[in-house]
Amino acid sequence: MIFFLYGPDTFRSREKLRLIKEKFLKEVDVSGRSLIELNKNEIDLNHLRQALNTNSFLTRKRMVIIEGILSKKITNEEEIIELLKRNNLDNSCVLVFWEADDYEQDSKIFKYLKSQKQVEEFKKLKNVELMKWVKNKFLSNKIRIENKQVEKIINYVGDDMWLLDREIDKLTAHNWLEKEVNDLSLELILTASFNENIFQLTDAVTEKKQALALQLIDKHLSSGINESYLLAMLIRQFRIMLQIKNLSEFGHNLNQINSLLNYHPYVIKKTWSQSTKYNLENLKSIYNQLLAIDGALKTGSKNFKTLIDLLVFNNY
């Protein structure tokens, strides 16, 4: 059997991957000895052949999780596909392929995986679907929330599910006793998140304060902020800066940008000020560097701290 999980919404695809993995460990192999995980750097014909041909004497099934096979150039696609076809006839091995959104759709491997029965594409949730997901997340924690409050959260955070999940966790903890979200806690927590976690750090980067930027990164990580969350916040902030910079270059003022972009006015006002310290090419360069770090981390090939420190040094 082959599972194929792919698409830009890596939060939901990661959740699905986690559930598949947990189900296997619970129902088939509690020890985890029959589970093999390969990342981008470990994927070639020899590694795949070895992983697929490794027999388990302790369990009736094996699981092989393969991440990022489509994000690298593969010259022997036909041989890999033949290997997968032979394995697919063997019910003793479950293959799970996970991809973000940097895959080549013309790849023969992509087309083969897409033809399988267990395929899920995780697109970004928009509008009503996104609101429903946020509301259900609160309800699953037995916390009531109004639609207008859900809209406010999305206006602040955007459609990044990693950031939304983090903010929902904080709001859930803050409103646990009352069992409903109140407007004061909503404003305080969202504003504090963007003040403490992102504006100060992006200010240090934009103002080329290298020592301060490195100090803030260390501070955020040592305080327990997840690496993926911090990176997602940086990517989001520079994306907003790019949007604002583009609009301002076309002659739009702050009020017009407020009406054109679906973010909270506080976020736009702060980001407008930051964007004036960059030209468009600088912003594009840093944004692309952040996306490259994100790609490297998803394949498990590099260390987050090393990559983010290099970004600060390169833009000093």
C-alpha cells in the first residue's frame, strides 16, 4: 500500500502523517523497529531498495516514510517506479510519501504516486473553510468563540496553520476556566504575540542590528518558542512587508493598503513602518532566503540556528 500526502498546507499534512504513524505504532509495532524514515538526503535507489527489502521478523508489516523525494533531481525515475510497483504487490510493507509544495509536477514519480488510491492534497484553507477550522479547534478544546473573534484571529495571523495553532493554544490556556474567549484576552494575547515575537526581531534585522537580532533569536528559542513557529512568523512578516512595499510602489497610501489587505490595521501600520527601511529587492532576497531555510528544515538537512544566524550575517 502507498500513501501520498502533499501540498502547501504542511500543518495538516503533517498531522495526517502523524496519525498514520501513530496508528501503525499502536496497532502493528509498538517498539518502532519496523518503522523506517528517510529524508531528502537519504533518498536514492540504493537507500530505497535497502529500506523496502529489510524484512521484519517481529511484526507482520513494515512502514517506510519517505519525505522530499520530489524536491530533488532524480535521474533514475523509471528504476525507482519499478521498485515501488514491485513493493506495491507486497502487502507486508506500507509506504508513506510526504511532500511540501516544492515538488516537480512533471516528474514521473509524482504522476505514479498521484495515481495511487491513498492520495491527499493539502491545499491552503481559505475563507469559510479556514474559519470553520479555527472554530472547530477551539470547540475541540471545549472553548466557545464567536465568529467575529475568529475573523479577528485570522486577520492578525493570516492563513498559516502553524501560527494559528500556536495562537489558539495560547488563547485556550488563557480562557480555560471561563470556557469562552473574551475580547480583552484576544486583543492582549494577539498584540503581545506580534510585539514580542516578531516586530522586535524584524526591526533588528531591518535596521542591521546584528548582535541584537542574534540575541533575540536566542531569547525566543530559549523561552520555548518552537523553531517552526518562529520561522513561520518571520516568513509571514516579510511576506506582508513585500505586499505593502509592492502596493506603496504603485502609489497606494496607508489607508488604501489597509482596505486592500486582509490584515489587522495594527499589523499593517507596524509593518508599513518596517517596510520603509528596505527596497523591494532587499525584501525579496530575505524572503527567498527564509523560504530556502524552510525547505531545508522540512527535509531535515540543516540546523535551524545555523541557517537563521547565517541569514542575519548575510544581510548585515
